[in-house]
Amino acid sequence: MQKMMNLVVPIHMLAKLVLPVRRRYIKRDREGSHRQIWQDYFAANCTYPPDYFRRRYRMRRELFLRILKDVEAYDAYFVRRKDCIGRLGCSSIQKMTAAIRILAYGFSADHCDEYLKIGESTAIESLKRFCDAVIVLYEGQYLRSPNEHDIARLLREGEERGFPGMLGSLDCMHWVWKNCPTAWHGTHRGHHNKPMLILEAVASRDLWIWHAFFGMAGSHNDVNVLDHSQIFDNFIHGRMPPVNYVVNGHQYTLGYYLADGIYPQWATLIQSIQHPTTVKERLFSQKQEAARKDVERAFGVLQSRWGITQGPVRYWKKDDLCRIMKTCIILHNMIIEDEGGADIESWRPPLDEAVSPPEYTRNPQVLAAHVFSRLRRIRNRETNAMLKVDLMEHLWNHFGDQAI
């Protein structure tokens, strides 16, 4: 009996027992928030006009609704459902608005709570799932390599600007990584003495981004990034459509990109003349540097449109940052197409198009020989020097009256 009495816990000791901590519940007016968003932007007599919608969502309402429909069909997470007590959860408009606002303004997920009535964890989950859906649904169309139709249009644009054979301009952009792990700070520290990640991109005159390679540490320079990127992989492996053009009476079969002085003097990269002395050289440098600003303009529009790419990013995992950057680039290209800035007639080849079969062999020695042969063509310095002279003469013959 005495042993049983010793097992009885005194009343004053019950208060000291560790009780299970319940998760705090905040009763958010999700239904009211959905009605408010609908009345503000989507109703027939909505509060804000279309230009306000485009300014805050970075795109036209028609494009937003198209993406919303596709994302709902792809991921059931965005479909509005009831929770365990029978109450409706956040709508697809609320979740996608939260993702767009985080990308557009670059603020924290908690900032969405006051207007959208959506919790921080839900906003982050919506952002990640939205990025995954956009990449799966649209990467093949809006982040593709140029096909034969695209190359013909790019060559036509380059010819109009005095650069036959130009496929775009190439450069790199740095993105500050605020939450970079401390152990990685040394390898990721960039030119601003902060941890960074690098984006390599190719853009055309309409600011369409044709190539994007992201994720290299900020301590690398542009040449290191070029060595790791896949910008020339299609040509090396024989998958690139043929490029043929004539400059100053000479035939060329390799397209090129305009680049700044840090890049190597390859047949596929044309730089400016650092210290021009003659009138022809000054004209060439002026035209090359003006056309090369296409990629700088594309970076500026990308950063101003999607503020998350402009300021220090707060996420921890590099995979999440890669998905965010890729999503922003895809949406950037979608907006350009939607607003008529890009002449994209058809991204799929017509059914009756004659496509020559690629070279195919199982012999590894033959494959290696082809790869090394194409690499030598890409990195040929003599072709670079000859093409630069021909371009100089071509520009002088067509734009010599504009020389300073």
C-alpha cells in the first residue's frame, strides 16, 4: 500500500509536467481574400484597370489565366479543396498570386499573409510547386535552342544590323546569394565580395533569351562559365541546324555571338576592338558594342520585371534557386511573345519539313573524331580574325556614311 501511495503524483507537481504543445491556429479569412482578389482584378467590373494588373502581375490578365489553367491541370495542389473540417482552402488564384508576387517583388513569403491570407509555409510551397509546373509545362517551348526557323529569323535580323551570321549576344549576370552556407562563402564570393551565383545567357534584339546556364559559383569568371556551359553542345554533337551566310564575298558555316573582351577569340565569338585606330575599326567597335547590349538589356528587363533576381536571394538550397531563375526566364520569354515583342510563328517544325537524319555511328573513335573536329572549328582563332576583318569591310560598305 505504501508503494502505491509513493506512485501517486502530488497535485502541485501536475503543473510541471510537460504537456504537448499544440500548433497555433490563426483563423484567416481565406474566402474573403479570394473574393477580394477576384473583385480587384478578375471580375467583369473589377476595381483595377488592366494596366494595374500588368504592373503588379508583370503580365496581361489573359496570359495569367492561361498559365493558371495549365498549372491547375498539371498539379492538383492548386485545385481548391476542403480541409479536414470541411472548410475551403486557398484557391488557385491565391496560391499563384502569392508565387507571382514573391517573384515579382522579391519580398519574403510572410509578406503575402496580410492581403492573400495565406501562411508563410503555404506561400513557399506554392512558389516551389509553381516553379516546377512552369518548367515542366513550358521549358520545351520557351527555353528551347533555336530551330531552323528561329535561326533564319536571327540571321535576318543580324543582316539588317550589319552582322550577317549573328545569333545573339553573350554575357553573364551575377545574383547575390544571401543565405549561402558559411562553408561555401569562399568559393562563391564574387566581385562584390559577396556570395554569388552566375547566369550565362544569350539574348537577341527582341530580348528573347535563347540560352541560359545558371548555378556556377561567383568566384568564376566568364571564361570558366563558358567552359562548363552547354552553349555549343548542339553543334558539337551534330544537332544544330545548318548556318550558311556570306560576308564580304566569303562563305561561312558557323554562326557567332557578340561578346566582350574577356571571352576567347574563337570562330563563334566576335569581340570589339579594344583600341581602334582607323575609321573602319571605330565604326566596327561602335556597331558591335551597340548590338552586344542586347543581352545587357535583357538582364535589365529580367531583373526589373522579377525583383527576386535583382536583390539578395534568401533561399538556402541551390536547386531551389536554379528553379526560380529558370522560371523567371521562361515567364520573361512568355511575356515577350504575348506582348508581340518576338516574332515566334511556330516553335514546332511543320509536319512536311524535310529533316536530314543526324550522323550516327557506334564507333567511339569516329564519334570522338567528329567531336574534336567540331571543337577545333569552334575554337579556330584564324577564322575569328578573318571573320572580324570581313565584318569590318561589310559594315564600312553598308554604314560607312555613319562613321565618326
